[in-house]
Amino acid sequence: MALRPDIWPSTELKLVWFDKLLTTVENPLPNFNNICTALELLSFLLTILKKETILTSFKPLQRGIAACMTCPNTKVIRGVHSLLSRLMSFFPTEPVTSNVASKYEELECLYACVSKVVYEGLTNYEKASTGSPSQLFSTLMILKAACMHNHCYIDRLITTFMKVLHKMAREHLVPTSPESSPVASELMILSLDLVKNRVGVMSLEMRKSFIGQILVGLIEKTTDAKVMKAITKMVEDWVKTKTPIAINQSPSIREKAILLVKLMQHVEKRFPDEQELNAQFLELVNYIYRDESLSGTELTSKLESAFLSGLRCNQPTIRHKFVEVFENSIPRRMFDRLLYITCTQNCEAMGHFIPTDRNKLSVLYYCKPIPLLVN
């Protein structure tokens, strides 16, 4: 607190010793606890120092921070990620078209190193005969920090990144490494999150591969509920997006329909005991049927089975929401509801949900009373 400008305005920080401490990460036996503490302290200083002070203070620390980027220790990498994320929130990376890594000369070397580490990490993984999650951990965490306040940062690497993502998906579905699957799954989820809002910059072939091979392949074959939840959340974000910029960076209605149909076919079938996942998907289906802008689109026409799944959902809150939509979709005249039961209702789409007499009576229950004609 004493270092805050409003408390001690004339303070002059001497942070050069931090650089010496951080560069010890390259030693044969580094003290990771001290290095992590130093990274945490530098992150804290970013919250209390003026921008001009940050630039002058961090200029001599660039080599030490850069050395930590390739450290195999996960705690150190998380510390570097936190530090870079905060630093880049004040001094964002430059656009793809820029000739410099940073318009601030004090950070030029550090930001150039970020670009180098990410590019080399992705390239090495993509060219390796076999990949491993730990090989990509530092690369993806540094890339995540660079993209947090500049979503376009990944555009310069999109071709290489999509090749890496394709390989990661294959590794996830048919592991060739004995490493723990939770680490691989977390990195897969992180990678999907990094690229989900950059669909618009992909080439046609790249886009087909992303939607039709990577995402569809994961939906059909993954055994990890976390990955399925991440894909469902991604599709949900695409469906709910309304701003023109976001729409341009998301898949088309047809592509969304492909993914939703695949989710409809595999979520309940392969993850029947995952209540949270099933609820997440059904909430999205319910949103689609309630949104007037999506009424009559390819999304609603292909999700009838999912809607009927909502009507028989074992979670009362969700089931009630579907019944509400269902009630409002059929006129309350006796004739219309009888017509629905006898002609319109598609029993095939209802799967193992048998339309019993009780179900049919519930459709008729809310009919408007028929006025009697009295002579």
C-alpha cells in the first residue's frame, strides 16, 4: 500500500533484482517457490503503479519474464500467465498488420518473445510424431494471455493453430500418450475457447474442418462430459449472439443446426446420468423455441426430438418450461387439440416417450370451454 502514488508519490522502484531472480529458472535446480512469489509480487505492483512507472520499471525485467515462459513447472507458467494478462490489459498487443510487437519500446522485446514462444510451441507440437498435453501447456497459457484483451491476436497463427487443434482432437479421442486425460481435456477446452470467436477469419476449408470434423467428431466420440459441456456452451454462445460483429465471427444458421442436431443425438444417449449437461442442452433448446427471431428457422425445424425430450425431462423446472412453450404453441380450442393428438403429433419423434391417454388428456385439459347453444 505504501507504494501507491497517492501515498508515496516520489517513490522510485529498483526492480532489477527481480530479473536476476527470474532468470534463475534456467538453472539446473531453480527455486520455483521464490520465482512464483516474484511473479505474484510483480502482478500486484501492476495494480498500484502508474502506467509510465510500469513501463520504466518493467523494461529491465523482460529477459527474466521471457525465460519463465518456457519453464516446465505449471505453477510458474500460471504465474507468468497472470502477469502477462494483467500487463496486456494496460498495454495490449498490436494488430496483425502492425510491424512491431508493441508500440511501447519498453515492452517490444517481451511481446516479440511472446509471439516467438507461441509460434514455436504450436509448430513443434504440430510437427512432432506424437504429442503430449504438457508440451502445449505453456504455449496455450501464454497465447491465452495474449488473446484476453486482443481476440484478433490468434488470427496471425490461425492456420497453424487449426492444425494443432485437429491433432489435439485426434489425441483426445485416441490417446497415444499415457498422460492423464484431465490435463488433455482442459487444454482441448482452452483451445476451443480461444478459437470460438474467430470462425469468420477461417478459410472455407478450415471452417468445414472445424465444424464438420473437429466439433462433430468430438460430439460423436468424446467420453468426457466436460468437453461436451464446453462444446454445448460454445454453441449456446453462438445461438444467443446478437451483435453484428459477433454474428460475423460465428457459424451460419446451417452450421449451428448441424451441431445442435449432433448434440440432440448424443447428449442424452451417451450421457444419460449427466444431469447438468442434459439440463444445459435442454435450456438451450428451450431458448431457441422461445426466441421469436429464431422461429421458423432451420434450428426449430430440426430440434423436435430435443423439444419432446424436454417435455419428459425428469427435472421439474426444465420440464415446466417446455410445457409452457408447448401450451402456448397449440390453440386452446377443442377441435385444434384433438387434431393435434390424432394427426399432427409425430409419435416417431417421441422415441421411448409413449403418448399415453393421460398425456393426451393433459393436452385437452387446458381447452377453452365450448359454449352451449340454448334454444
